[in-house]
Amino acid sequence: MVALLWLAFVGPETCRPCHPAQYSSQYASHHARALRPIGETPVGDLLREKALAERSGIEFGYAPEPAGLSVRIKRGQREISTLLEWAFGAGAQAVTPVGRYRGRWYEHRISWYEAPRQAARTIGHPADPSATPEQALGLPQSAETIFRCFHCHATGVREGPDLSAMRPGVTCERCHGPGSDHAAQPSRTNIRGLSRLPARESVQMCAECHRAPIAPSAAPEVNDPVSIRFQPVSLLASRCFQRSGALSCVTCHDPHQDARHDPSFYTPKCRACHSSAQATKRCPRAPDQDCVPCHMERRSPLPFLTFTDHRIRVLGARR
């Protein structure tokens, strides 16, 4: 049964004739570029622009190869080399190379960050200088972890990870499910319709990749400044979500498009629950104006990365 499900993936091109608008906008989105062969990205050229080294004496060298980007890591007389195959991330904030060394998957120690336009240590990697070329290569990943990485950044990934049927990037069937039955006989009953999900289920669907709290009452995690990276963690803890019974990710975001960064776009979304009269009476700073800059601040809890706080906080209160 599982094998049949995997065979039922038909690809976004099959969805295009009936859903041209959604296909066009999604094809150009960050989701669609969440994973790419590293040779199809500018990452190699960017990493080669400036020689990289650690104060321990580690030196990095990169060169293009037909199957990816080779990396040579040297300290003194010791040197290792391997192939970086995949670029994780659309490049809006960062791109992290991933490859294999001696049969094991590695997340590379060096990522490219878009805001400062520079290479730097990958988030979550040790801050201390690498003592060996192997440490400088990056962090080895278990089969379970690397499967989750590919499963969230691509479509059609099997456990293992088995990438034989994979389509890089988040495409239609990563969220809607295998589409062969729907393509043969379109019906609302043979495809996953996310717009019809209850609010909590809808958020949990997005949280498959954008991450839910480890536990329903994970207060330490929710209050960790770094949790702003994981929008469902903050949204599920917000008073707006808990009291509305209707607020979900798709209330404000079209999943086929990148998130908008114009605050005025979101004000009507807030007004759906908070009337203009309420906003005018209760807002001490900018009544009847943009809500997002104050109630959903943008913060940088990690070097070079900026996120929007989905906790939807009340002014003057950190809750």
C-alpha cells in the first residue's frame, strides 16, 4: 500500500492545466526553491568569492563539479574532500549545503547568509574552532534526521532517506498528497483540501515542517527567544489563536505565495476579529492604522536571521 502511494505522485506539471494561477505563483515561491541541487544555485560561486579559514588553522576550498560542489578542508598536512550535493533553503535568509562523506550525510559547517551577503558558521554548529578537518566539514546526521530534512524541503521523499522519487522543493503534492486519483477524476474527496481543515488541524499541517511545540504545554520552549523561528509554536500560544477558534496560518497567508511584508496587507485580517471601533478605542499608539509593526515585531534572535513574532503580543506585555 505504501509503495502504491508513492507511485501515485504525478508532479506539479500535471496540476498546472486545471490550477494555472496556483501553479504559477507557487512555482516562483520560496517553498518551491526550498531544496535544489547545489550546482543549480549560486552558492558555489559565493563561497569561492573569499577564502574561508578558522583561527585553528582550518582552510576551506570549493570547486564546481558536474555532480555538485567539491569542498576541500585542510589543516596543516591533513586534508579531506567530499562532494556537497544539495542546497537547503531558498536563499531568502540563508542556504546550507548538505553532502555525504564516507557514506554518511553531513550538514556543512558553513552556510551562506543573504542579509550580510557573507558565509558564516551554520546555526546550531559548535562555536569553538574546528580541531580537525572532519569537524570542519560539519555535523553528521542520523538517517532519521536527514529524512526529516529532505521530507520538509522536498516532495516524494521516502524513509531512508530514499531520494529516487524525490522532486526538490515543496510542490503541490507535498501538502495536498499524491495526485494521480485526483488528476484522473477531479473530486474534492480524493485530494487533501487544506482550506477546509479546522484551524488547529490547518496549523498542525504547516507545523509538520515549520514545527509545532515539542509538548502541548512546552512553556520553556515557547518563551525561548529562538522559538520565533518556528511560527506555529508562537501562533498556538497566542491569545488570538486560543480565543478565536478560527485563526490559522492560511487566515493571513496564501500557501501558494511568499508571505507578504507590507503591514497594511494584514490590517484587514486583524479587523475580521477586531473591529475598527475596538482598534480606535484601545490602540494607544496608532489607532485605525497598521497592527503588525507593534503586535508582531520582527526580531533577530540569531546572527543574520530575522523573523516575525507570531505570538501576536499585547503592547507592553510579554506573554
